[in-house]
Amino acid sequence: MESDKHTISRSRRWFLQGAFAVGALSAGRVLFGPDEGSSRSGPKAQGKDRPPRAPTGGGGPAASSGRTGGASTTEAYRLRPMAGEPSLSGPGASPPHPEVAHVLSTDRREIFLTFDDGPHPRYTPEILRVLRRHDTQATFFVIGRRAAAFPGLLRDIADQGHVVANHTWTHPQLPALPPVAVREELGRTSSLIDDVLGVAPTLARAPYGAWDDPSLDICNELGMSPVGWAVDSEDWTSPGVPRIVDTVLAEVRPGAIVLSHDGGGGRGQTVGALDRYLPRLLDDGYRPVRITP
């Protein structure tokens, strides 16, 4: 059985590597974003890393889409959106892609804590300690080149029972890229996670929540469900711990996916807020769990 697992993992890694390598060769070059250290001085700040509330759309893993027209016929998005949920996140935000949900159906008071832009050598371990102290689980959407710099943190996340998911290699806006570059961003990150953990990710989140049909098709072809969010903690604005706590507690509801960050800037407020609102959520009967496709 263990041998079979290794064989499957190797085959999947070859597929992932081939998928983006072939695309890159066909274009003659691969597009990369600027180095994170030189271009990102803070947490998803407006006018810097985060465009003015670019499509955020919170979403969750999506379902079989039934798309028509010129879109690809590959339509195996696996988790179905819930109808009737709000479609905007923040002033000026564009509606989320209609095939990406942000609340997962559940008959329990389950919620889904997610952390983007890591791993970070200081804040990721601090968040893991808070989660461990309260015996709760979360999903970490990692940036590929950050994960390449700190592979041990990927193992720590997985070893403690959390999900390691794909947040692209350099954090670009996917709809602004040609398909070959989208495939490189997602495929290269999946391949790295597979190399480090022995299993490729099954979930992906687009930077800024911005998906379009081609990027969704590529995400699906690489074996991943697209994930967004219902509750934006807005920790990336550094509003202060009390404000983050109030935002999460006011907006959370059963099945909601909550967006926070363990990387991309100073995240001390995120850690402090998590340590305050998590026990209150537990006292209210909520149970943070992993997102599973």
C-alpha cells in the first residue's frame, strides 16, 4: 500500500511538472512577477500589492459548472456554491466568478479558517501555536516561492493536521496573465508542495480572489478546486486587533470561509486577533475545520 502511494505521488508529480513545462515551452518563455521582497512592503496594501479592492469575491471550492459557449468542456469543479450569498467584498469590488463559492454547505456550526501569503518564519509558527492550543484546524494557502524558502514550515503545517493549499508562485492577478503563465504559477507551486509533502494540493486560491474562465480551467486540470472567502477579516489593512476581532465575530456564520494572512507583511495583529476571537467562536459552538474537496 505504501509503495502504491509513492507510485501515485511520483506519477502526479510528473504530470504537474509536465503540465506547466509544456505550456512554458510552447510560449517560448515563462512570465514571473517581481520578487516579493522588493515589491511587497506590507500586507496586501491598496496601491501596492493589493489593487484597489480588485475582484475579491470570496469564494469557496466550486462545483460542476455547466458553462457554455467558448469555455473549456473540462468542468469537474467539485464543491457546489450556495445560492443567495452576497457577491461583493469591500468597496468597489467586482462580483466573484459565478462558479466560485464562498460558503460551504454544512449541517453543523462549522467554519473554515484560512491563511494566505505564507509561510512566514515568525507568524506561521505563532498562528500554528494558537490553533494547536485550541485544538482547531485551518487551511493555509501558500505562495510557492515562500514555500520554497521555508519547506520545513510546510511540513509543520501538514504534520499538525492542517491543509496546505496553492496560492500561486508569485501572487499575480491571474486574469491579467496568458494561460501559459497561469499554468506556471499554479503548476509550479503544486509541484513544489508535492515534492515537499509527497502529495499535491487539491485546493487553490487566486490572489485577490480574481478568477476567470481560463484560470479556472487550468486550476481544474491540475486537480484543484478554487477557493475564495465569505468573511474578509481585513487584517491586511492593519486596522488593529479589536477591529479584526469585531469583523470576524460580526460576519461569521455556519459554513463561512474566513480570510486572514500569515504572510505578506507584519501579521502580529492577525495572531493577536486569532487568539481573541477563536475561543469566543468555540464558546458560541463554532468548530473551525479543514476545507476538503
